[in-house]
Amino acid sequence: MKTLIIMNNRIKYTAFFLAILLLGLIISCSESSDSADISSSSNCPTKTCGDFKSQSQAQSAYDSNKSCYKNLDSDGDGIACENLSK
């Protein structure tokens, strides 16, 4: 009888542990996707190629944070504001 009680308690604690673990995983995943959206949009300065005097200045800004300054590279080749003179 004691063995049965011990087994039932282990099952309850294991189920409780798994439920907490799953809940933590769900919360963690939702928070990380939300924070990625926030950091890539609200914390980024709004800059266009017209804000820079030269291509090298725009390239430096782009290289410093490619996710924030992705609009400086319109064709996605890694070169920012190709229309500006170096």
C-alpha cells in the first residue's frame, strides 16, 4: 500500500513539474519574439540615405547595426546607400 502511495505522489509531482516547465517554455518563447520585434523597430533611429553626406558614413552606420539600418541597403547586397559618393 505504501508503495502505491509513493508512486501516486511521484506521478503527481512529475506532472506538476512538467506543467510548470511547459508553461515556462511558452512564456519564454512569447517574450523573446516580442522583444525582438520591439528592439528592431522602436529602439532604432529613423535614418535614410539623405541623412548621410557620404556612402562611407552610411556604410559605417549600416555596419554598426544591420537590423536597425536595413533600409540603407535597398538591394540587400551589404552595401549601404550605393547612390551616394564615397
